[in-house]
Amino acid sequence: MLSFPRFKRSWMSRYLLPKGMSKDIHVRLEEHGTAVWNLIDGQRTVREIIENSQTTFNMKQATSLVYLPIFPNYRKTDLLNG
């Protein structure tokens, strides 16, 4: 499960967050999302992460490209052209 703050500034959560609501957002990842998240370490390239997911989950390239939205600054053409 991923957890991150709803607001950057503490005063925002103090004044804008309803009572009883958590200050953090919690996201549960499914099996594929967890595997990809665990591979993001600042050392691996997007290509390596996708290739790893292809072998781990026995996927074809077209299926593994679905994960590219996780990497917003990465262009599909960069991956496909090498």
C-alpha cells in the first residue's frame, strides 16, 4: 500500500480536511502495480522495468506498454526505437 499526504502544506490539511478524514491518501496496488513499483529504484531504466515485467508476468510488449503512464516523462517512441 502506498501512502502520501493529501496536501503539501500542513495548514491546508488543518483547514480544508473534514474531521475524521485521514491526512494521507492510501493506494492499494494490485500484483502488477506492486511489482513495477518495487522495481523503480532510480537505477533501472523504463526499458528494464518493462522487460522485467514481461518476463515475470509472461506478457507481450504491447501489453507491457500499458505501464508507461507510470512514467509520465517517458515517450513510447524512446522505448520502441531502442
